[in-house]
Amino acid sequence: MLLKSKKDACDQPGLMPVDEAISRICSSITPVATEVKPLFQAAGCVLAEPVVSQINVPSMNNSAMDGYALNIKDLKKSPLKVSQRIPAGHQPSPLEVGTCVRIFTGAPLPKGADTVVMQEKVKVDGDQVCFHTHIDVPRKGDFVQKIGQDIKKGHVLLSAGSRLDAIALGLIASVGQADVLVYKKPKVALISTGDELVEPGTPLQAGQIFNSNRYMLLSLLASLGCEVIDGGIIPDSRKATVEALQLAASKADLVISSGGVSVGEEDHVKPAIEEQGTLNLWRMAMKPGKPLAFGQIKTPTGETPFIGLPGNPVSSLLTCLVVVRPALGVLQGRGEVPAPVYRYAEAEFNIEAGERREYLRVRRVRLRPGDLPSQPMRVDIAPSQNSAVLTACQWADALAIVEPGQKIREGDWVKYLPMDYLMLAP
């Protein structure tokens, strides 16, 4: 069966491509201010300057194993006397000619030693060590970690714009740097609009709906690396909308609204922002999520960017993941956020896209009985692709992307983005 996307009656020529909308928003946003943070508080932050090693790592030749260090030239004199014992963290004396030393992992090699033999490959008799050269002949440099083998002094460990994860923090600590210059966590204000919205736990009256977008977007923005300011629900009044937007803009680096940016009599966000700044209403070539607003709200200290998302929950979620997420990367100091790295799978559905790029809620299909390990990944489509059906997003673990006018038949390759990738800070 061929699923054909219905052409919306309000579709008009000149829909803005999704990538162009992302580019326009990202080019209009500047990163937040910077601050110095100790390493133990810097997880998830973005570097504002490169990290350059001021030392060699390791800083001395050391042993990679528990064993015995010697000069390879003395090996033929086996057995050798043990002349000293060197634990990690202790400074050794120079190696006595014709002897070996007991050494432990990470301990510095004494001057004159150039090889370590694992303790499992020797026989110890009192203070004498016999090396089994007939079984496994040691080679010069075995199990020696040389100065600068891992990191050389002056090496750029991490470039500006790098997000600090556990490995990055360990790397910085390994060169002795205790703090880093990073971009501050951006403050993002989220507001919901509409008299029809009520909070969960409140009895529904006629014409009302629960405000699911508020909780969904608050959680999503936090997981994308933001400090979220909850602006609550704005009632459908011009005065309340102006006051709420002005307050949000004065506190935040970015203001995001859910719903209320259309041109209806009860949609007050558009005139409220135009009164305080500038606003562009875009009709994106994206499904779901065609209506999008972007502008600036003037404040006493400057301007705060504004993004208005559609009100339908699926449209709101997907436009946040696809459009807002890369903009947050720029705001956080990541620089030019790279294009998504798409994956590919075989489609288990048929569809023909209309004039807009479609983001289909799909689930990756695992191997089934009889499939070979080399069987390509497949994706199945959610039964409903309606922009109000949030359960399809919970069912899905990926978004399949179908370009305008593209026809996908069962078995065709289709590109997709995993949901867990989209839920991570860019």
C-alpha cells in the first residue's frame, strides 16, 4: 500500500527549506559569555579556548608492567643481581652495571636501564633473577613508556568549541591543568501560550487540554545543555504576552515559545514581539512543523533571540530537535555545528513525500529468525504520522528523512537519525 502525503490546502510556493531556516537562525545567534571553571564542575561545558599541554606525558621513562628493568646489553649475563626496588612514585638511583632492578607499573626507569621484562617471564632465586631468553627473547624498549609517548609538550589536546565529556576531562587532568575557560551554560526561557492549556492534575473543563509541551520541552532543553527558565502559561491577552516576553528576554539568552505565533485574533505572540523587536514568520518545507517564528526581543541591555515553535506536540518536539538543537550548539559556543551524520536502513514501508521534507517516526527492526548477521538494518513506520499523536514519538527510536517529492518503496534505502542522538547536546 502506498501512503501518499496529503498536500495541505494552505501550502504555497516558496516554502523555506529546512536547512536554510537552520542556517539563518544559527548565523543570527552569538555565543554566550565565558567563565573559568574547575574541572570537577566543567562536565558538559564547551571550551572557549584550546587546551595546550605544558608538559610531556609521561614526564619520564617508566615501566608499563610489574617486572624487572635492565640494560638489554646485560641480558646475556643472566642471571642478574637485583640491585634496587623501585615502586611507583619513587625516584631511583642509576642502574648499577651488570644488575637489574625490581620495578612496578608506572615507576620511573633508572638511568642506564632501557628494557623491562615481565615478572611472569623470569625465575627469581634470592637476589638473583634468571631471564628465560630461550623462550621469549626480550627486545630493547620492551614495556617502557617513553617520555612524551602519549602527549608531547605544546600539543593541542582539545580545540576551542569542544564539548567536555569524561574522557576530555581526564585528558586535561593528565597534563596538570586544574581549570578551563568555558562558555557559560545558556539560559533558555520557555513559555507556553493559550487559554486552553491547563496543568496536569487540574480537572479538564470543556475545550481545555493538558500542557504536555511544557514538560516535554523543559526536559528536552535541559538534556541539550541549557539552564531552563520556566515561563509558565501565558493567557491569551496582549498585555500579559508583552509582559511575559519582556520578563523572559531580560533573564534569558534565548526565548522559546510553544504555540501562539500564527495570525489569528487570539495569537498575541506575533504582535507582542513586533512591538518589542522584530519577528519573521517562516513557512518551512518541513513536515510536521511548517510554521516557525524567529526574531529578536529588545531589552534594556540589547536583544534576545526568540524562536516560536508550533503548538502541536509532535511538531513542537521535532522542530526543537531539528531546528533549535543546532542553534543551541552555536549559542553554547560549539561554532558551526556540523551537518547531521545520517545512517541508512532498508524501509519496511512505502511513502511518497509532498512539497516538504518529511521526518517520519520509525523504529529500527532487529534481526529476525533466519536473518544473516550481515542483514541490513531495517526501519518500520509508526502507524500514525499525525502531528498530534505523541505516542508515535514514544514508540519510535529514529526519524527517517524523506526529501520533497521523494518516493520510498519497501526495500529502498532511507536515511534516518537515531532519537537518542538527537536528544544529546550538539
